[in-house]
Amino acid sequence: MLQFDYQVTGNTEQRMVTGAEIIINNSEDKVEVTVSNQYLPQLCCKMVDSDKLEECLSASIANVSKSFEIVNNRLTSVKKRTFANLKVEQISLNNNLIETLENDAFYNLTNLIVLTMSRNLLEVLNPEAFSLLPNLSGLNLRFNRLHTLQTGAFEGISPRTELTVDLNGNRIRTLPDDVFSNHTFGQLDLGNNPVKKIAASFCEGCSMEKIYLSCDYLTLEDVEMIRNWAEAGGVRLYTKRRTVTSAEIIINNSEEKVEVTVSKQYLPQLCCKMVDSNNVEGCLSASIANVARSFKITNNRLRSVKKGTFANLKVNTISLSNNLIETLENDAFYNLTNLITLSLSRNLLEVLNPEAFFLLSNLAALDLMFNRIHTLQTGFFKFLTNNVQVLLNCNRISRVEKAFAGVSPRTRLTIDLNGNRIQTLSEDVFSNHTFGQLDLGNNPVKKIAKTFCEGCTMETLYLSCDYLTLEDVEMIRNWAEVALVRLFTTHICRVAFF
């Protein structure tokens, strides 16, 4: 028997595991296991005391009858027969770092209906990865880096099943002979791919209801060929121009909105295409100095933010979410006087550099969710001069002592630390500061000093009390009543896996 912590919220019967990040939702029509926000090997050790992925999965979820998800993780490959013989109907591996699918990665999944692996790093689709999937009808590979589809890419999937395949937003340039031949497709989405060549027999003997295709790079002969093929086969053909240029830049200009979005490319390559320069700072300053609203580099492989990269821009919003950022250099975000929202969510930050943020006088929202932050350094929040919301939920923070040093008592803070690993609220940790809301839910808090919030002002506090003594619970309730704080307590319970 395996035991994990979970949280019961209202009547939803949602059980949120704190240690191993497992969510179990039980109802008459759905049984679901979700694994998230951790290294998978660590999860396996916690689940079955084993480093072997196959043992972990087979021992832990063999009886799951609906869906299994490993999302927002650092999974880099799917090994041979990882999910073999499971009776699940849906597998989701979205938002990982998957580059490789080994032979028989998805093997003998007789009940599997939907498989999703969107927003990963796949460059080549291994035809041998799929075997004995008789009921698979949905395959989502949207927003990977696929540049090649081999002949027979879908041979392991039953040709009798009507299949919906989403390949939108990849880098596919060629559709070779027989790549989709002898299969049945309800819908095939190849939109937002730079397809340059289509073999005449790319879908020989196939049946298809609907296909989406970007024709920007096709010759007139190929466009005419695909239209004739669709008309002859009774296929509904939707052609559209790609939403990005060769440099993957989107610029929307209107009276209400001016936005630049950079996505799905290595940033140095983008810079070369934008300004013929390998200098990232030069690239940005030369290319987006006049952008008046927002700048985004998302779903990329950006690993650091260099000093002065965004210095002096007049944007209101910067989003660098869903990258691989590990480092923020000093003055990475410098003199951004118009900046209101900054998002660094879903990156690989472990330690936050307080010197990375300087002269951000109008910052109102800082999103750092779903990173790997384990420490808030002394004085980290000192750069906050406005009434600010800071989202730090779903990290690995264990200590917050002195993080608020240097922040003005007049600055009204909304801080979300839900889903971290904080065990102690030490003396004066929040003292003499002003909080609109402080969320400490889903933290294993075991000890609270009586003077943890001496002289502070707070409107709302969320706190998990499971590991607190009765005396500490009584103390915190009395404090909240005297200080006129709205206190919401949650409970972390136990769930058993057999």
C-alpha cells in the first residue's frame, strides 16, 4: 500500500497530492491520475520506491481506467513499453521536453483513444513508437519541432480507425510518398507548417474528410495538384497563409494594440533573421524599440536573460513563459517604466536574482509560477514599489525568511505561495508589511512563531493546518480574529494506493 497526501476541496472530490504532485479525480464517469511539476524519477521513487519508470507506472496506475497525464514536467523521452498494457483511454504528455520516442513507446494499449504530446521538442516522429493501438482515434502533436515525417509514419496505428491528427505549428517541409497512405482520417491539420513539397502519392489509398494546409511555400503546380486531389477524393481542403513569417514574428498593428510575438524558434536564429545580427540585445533594441504594448518570446529555448536585454523599452507586457530560462543576470529587466505585467512562468529558475529587476516603477503583476525556485533570497522583493501581485505557486520554496526586507510598509502585496514546501513561519517573516492576500495553502507548515506578522496589515490569509499543533491552530485563529484577517484553512488528508 502506498500513501500520499491530498487536499479535499469542497465537494469536487479532488485530491491534490503535495509531496508527489498526484491528482486523483474520482467520479462515476471519470478516474484520472495526473502527475505534474516534478522530475518523473523522483515521483517514481515516492510512488513505489523505485527508479525504474516501468515499475513505477505498472505498480501505481495499472487499475486506472480512463486517463493518465504527465504534464508540465521535464520528461525528455518516452522509453520502450513505458505504458505497455495499461487500460487507459487517454494519455497526455503535454508541456514536457520530450525529444525521443523509443520503439514501442506506446505498445499494446488496446483501450487508448486519445494520445496528446503537444508543446514538446520532437523533431522526428519514430514510426516504430506506435504498436498495437487498435482504437486510437486522436493524436495531438501540435507545437513540436517536427521537420520530417517518414514514409509509413503511422503504420503502427490501425488503418481501419478514423484518425484525427493535429500537426499544427511544426516545421514540416515535405510530405513524402505514402506518408499518409492507406489510412482513414477524419481530420488532418498541417496548418502553420512551411510545407514546400508534396509528393503526388502522399496519401495513396487513404480516406480523408478534412485537411488543413498552409500553402505559402508551395509552387503553383503543387497547389493545383492538392486541390485536384481533394476534389477527386471528396476531401474538404482548407488552405490558409501561415500566421508567422519566415522569422516567426507576428506583428499586429491597430489603434488599440501593437504587439510583437516571437515563438517556436531559437532566439539567436530569430535575431539573425530580424536584424542580421547574432547580438541578442542588438536584435531586440533594433527590432522592437517602437513596440507600444507587449513583447513575447514564448515556447522557445531561451536559457537566460542577459543584462539590459529589455532596457528602456516602453512595453506594458513582457512574457517569457514556457522557455528553459535558468538565469536572470543583473539588470535583466532594467528601466521599464511602462511595464505592468512580467511573466516568467514555466521555466527552470531555481534561484531568483533580486538584482535582475531595477526601475520597474509601474509593475503590477509578476508571474513566476511553475519554476523550480527553492530559495527566496534576502531582500528579494525590495524592487517592488507599487501595489503588486506576485505569483510563486507550484515551486519548491522551503524558506521565505527576510525575503521582504527593504520593501516599504506602504506597498500593498498580494503573494501566492500555494503549493510550495514551506514548513516554518519564523519570527517577523511578514512583520511590518501590508498584504492584500497571502496564500500559503498546500504547504506543510509545521511551526508558526507568535510574532510571524508583528505590526503587519493583512486582509486575507490562506493556510494549510494539517501539520500544525492544536495550540498553533488556536493561536493563528485568535490572531486573525484580533487583526481582522479573513482566515481560510484547508486540510491535507491521506489517500492510499494499493
